[in-house]
Amino acid sequence: MKALTLRPHWAWLVVNGFKDIENRSWPTHVRGRIWIHASSSRVTCVEYERFLGVCEERRIKKFPQRENFQIGGIVGSVEIMDCVTASRSYWFSGEYGFVLKKARKTPFRPMKGRLGFFEVTSRLAPTDISSDCQNNNYVAYHSADIMGYEYGPGPAQFRFFSRKSRKFLERSIGCDVWVVTGTRNQKRKMVYRLAAVYQPDEVRDCRGCFHVLGKRGCIFRSPVELNDAPWFQTLFREQNRFSFGFNRIQAEAVVKALRELREKDSAKK
């Protein structure tokens, strides 16, 4: 998942949900959840005086002392919803404003920052970005007959094409997405297989629809046939014969079975 470095006091305002615009001199096409990284240098006296003025104007009564801001690491995450050149938000000062929503604080994770957006691997990231990502799992159904090609990730990342709304798809960021494929055998019977599982990092526009993109995940070495699995009919009925395409998995027993398949596949590698 990508990260963006802010000065520690601005980072605090963002992850605590007070600041809904991040101003930059350059635009971005990045959308979805990103990590917020607090820079490594302490807040100066001048910066803190300005911060106190902002807190007074916005009626923010509880805030850290100057020496108590966390520095040099990830402090939380937020979703980028848009990039604008004008806004009525108190926080907008241009040239470009990244519109922020759904801020979350996370356990502090020390890390060096960089200019602009930079990638944070799962090994270095905080243990989770929300309980939602632990509890929510999604199925992404790929029909070779409809799409005209077999499923396969891109050269550098996993992806799934969907016509669902951006708002719905962005809920899957950081969660497990299980890719199920459907192909017909020689007898024209539909055979369902588990092809991959990945964790989306962003949702990107694609000619009026969306790509759900992620760099973390795994391809099953031998796609697992699901038709005869004892739990598969539960998933099949729940997903209305996979007519929903991309959708949240409701049945806990299904999620448990999918995770067991991933563990078995990992043990073979």
C-alpha cells in the first residue's frame, strides 16, 4: 500500500479526522486507502504556534504538546477520494487538494519516509489497518466465457475488473479477495476453481469502470477445483451463482475453508 509523508502535526490532524484536505503543488491519480507517515524532524516552535491557532479556530480542545508528536513513522491511514483544484474546505489552500475521508489511527511503526508517494510492504506496515480487514473477505468471480480470456495477474500486480461502484470496491482495500474462475469442460459443465487471493491497495478508473489493484497475494500453483468441496454450495447460493461478480463473503465457514486452502498451497511452495 502507498504512503505519504506529512509534517507530524499535520499527520496528527489527518489521522484523527480533523483535516480533510492535503495540499500539494502537484496532482495525483492515486485513490483509495494510503498510510500516513509522520516526518522525522520535530515540530518547530513556529509550526506549533500555527498549529495552536488552527486548533483554536477549529475548536479542537485536546491535542499533543509540541514535543509529544510521534515522528519518523506510520501513524495511521486515510482514503483519498479525489484530487481537486478548488474546495470550500477550511483546509484547502491549493494548488491541488487531495480529498481525505475515513481516517484511522494505527499503532506507530517507525520507518523512513520519502518525497511523494512511496510503497510500504506488508512486512513493514502496521499489523492491520482496521478490524474490517481481518473480518471481511471478498470473492471476485471471473468467467472466461464472458470476459473472453483466462484470469491471470498483470506483470507487476494483481487486478480485477469490476463495474461495481468505487465506494463499494474501496471497502475491500487491505482485505483478502479470493478470485474464483469459471470455465466449461468438454461436456459443457461449468468447473469452478480457486485461482488466486490478494489484498487490494487501490481502485483505479478504467474507461468508466474500475480495476481493483494489489501487489500482495498469491497465485495457486494448481488452481483448486471447488465443485465438490462440501462448503462450495454455501458460497454458490450466497453469491447467487456468482451473479454479483465482486461481493463480500458472508459465511464464516467458507472463509475458514478458503484460508485452509491457502495454507495448504503455501506449504507446497
